[in-house]
Amino acid sequence: MAGPFDFNPADPAFVDDPFPIYARGRAESPVHRHAGLPMLSLFRHADIMAVLSDADLWSSRFPQPPNAEELGIDGERAQSMLGQDPPEHDRLRGFVNRGFTPRRIRGLEGRLREIAAELLDDALAQGRVDFVEAFCYPLPVIVIAELIGVPTADRRQFKEWSDKIAENLGEGLGGMSIDPVAARERAEVSREMDAYFSHLLDARTREPREDLLTQLVSAERDGDRLTRAEMLTMLSVLLIAGNETTRNLIGNIVVQLLAHPGELARLRADPGLVPTAINEVLRFDSSVQSTVRIATRPTQIGSEKIAEGESVLTWLGSANRDESVFENPDRFDVTRDPNHHLSFGFGVHYCMGSHLARLEARVALDELLKRTKSFERTDDEPIERTPSFILRGPKRLAVELVSA
């Protein structure tokens, strides 16, 4: 018989397979106060929706750790829009919104198909590949690099920066421990990225182009402009978010189709199901599993009283399996519709890049189905996942591809 419910979000076993914990949380402790950690976890769809929709009560602004200087964290570095509340969040987001409009994103489809076709042709020529290395990571990083206006030749550097920053994302939240060595390494990566982007911003000031770099240095809204520090932080966020989450989404699509061959067969028989299949992967195995908010004043969820300044982890991956919202939530069904998952968040912080992520995933899956007769794993080892309780995706995926 299972003991009293509790868990550590940083436990590698939980990161590897959080879904049994989610199920127990929804059933036994939907507003869960962790033993030894000044934070709570939320597991139910309705509770999480309520938190994410109220930016006045639930803040996204997190203070720096008290030993930030020791950890190498630059206290003067501008906060990203992800860590801001309205109206500052809205101000920062407004400067880049027009680069991610549905119309602008739709215009990228032709170029996306060229990139996907080239990557898949190379992978098919090899036959056996690490599909993450061969396809899942280069596709989104080339796209976001071209959107921003940075050389795709630097994509290997982007991957190294992105991996380092995303690794163990969430350390320090709610009083959890921080690895000082890893924190100093991440701080050094941030400094390297700032130097890299500062050089490019200077170049666009002299010679404007049709890209986001130029948009940032030239944008003015109601007499307001971004500071250089805000531009650098914005570019870092766009590069990491535009790479890491979509790479994981494409990887999770392949993982789930390999794990559910019957659903893969349905897709091959009816490629028109690709959009609902992507939505189902977003629900079933979201590349973003959680997000965090801080109470701005005393409040209560259910019977649990929450003090001002307390942190809550909203488990999006659990909300996406809530039995009160989804019929047969643990069944992977590429025809599921409607599908009210929370994988792109909700409220003011709803993912600005959701249209781009959906398009990249659709093109990736379209081209994979069209160009292959089959794809199968070449080993039966457990899939190694990103070591973060916030992000979820395969680090490696050994597959054999057979041309159509």
C-alpha cells in the first residue's frame, strides 16, 4: 500500500515519469504542501486555470536568490518578459508581438518545408541516426536563427548555450537547492550570449535588415524604446524558448508515435489527422510540464491557506491528464477533439510562439510521414529525458529510417 503522498520535483525518478505522481496528486492532495519546502503543488486543471488567469494575485516575478553574487548571477541584468507582470510584461511583449503574428508565421511554411526536407534527406541517407541530433534540434534552431537574424552557422553554439541554460531549469524555486557550479556556468553562458547579441545589435544599428534584431533596435511604441539590457534579455529568451521547447515537442511526437504504433498507422492512413495528433502530443506528453507563480497577498485554494510570497508549482502535465476534463486521459488518441490542454499556458503569459511551434511540428510530422515508409527505434534502452522538471523531451533517440 502506498505511503503518505509527497514527492521532490527534482527527483530524477519523478522527472523520468511524473504521471503516476500527478494521478495521486489529483486524487489525494490536489493542493499539496511539500514537506521541507516552502512551496505548494497544484494538480487539477481548474485550480491551475484559476492561478494562471489571475496575474494580479499570482505573480511571475521571482526574487534573486540571497547568494546571487556568489552564484555569479548579474543582479543588474534585465528581467525577461517571462518573469514580469503587467503592465511591464505587456510593454516588453508588445515590442516583439508583430514578429510572431499568425500571418507572419504562415509565411514561413515554405521555408520550413525546405529545411525539414533537407534534414530528413540527410537522415534517410544515413539510415540510422540520433533523431534528436539529426532533426529535432536543427529544425527549430535554424528557423529561430533566421527569424532573429543570426547566422545559422552558429547553431552548434546555440545548442550548447540552450542545453546549459535549460539543464535543471527550476533550480532554486520555492527554496529548492541550487548547484553553485552549475549556476556559475549558466551565468557565464548568459554573459557570452549578451556579448554575442550585443555585437549583432550594433551591426543592425548600422545596417538594418528584415529581421527581429532590426525590429528591436528600431522599435518605438508611444515614445518608448527598449534598453540595450532589455534587448539582450529578449534575444536570449527568444533563442532558448524558440529552440528548446519546439525541439522537445518534435521529439515527443516521435516518442509517442513509436510507443503507439496503432496511432501511427491511423496517421499514415489519414494525414489529415496531423493537427489533432500534435495537439494530443502537447496534452499527453507536454514539452513544458510546469510553471511557477508567487502569491502577492494571502489567499486560499480549496481548504489550503497560502501566505503572501509563497510559491506554487502549477503542473500543466497533470492538468492535461485531469479526469474531470479529458475522457480516458491516459489514452493517447490522435483523433481527440476537443482538447483543452494547457501546454502553452493560459492568461497573459500564454505562449507567444504557439503558432510557430504548431507550424514547425505540423511541417515536421507531415514531412516525416511523407518521406518515410517506416521509422523504428534501434535500441530498447529507457529514453533519457531532459533533466528538468519544467521541460520534458528526449535527449537522444536512436532510430532507423526507411525511405518511402
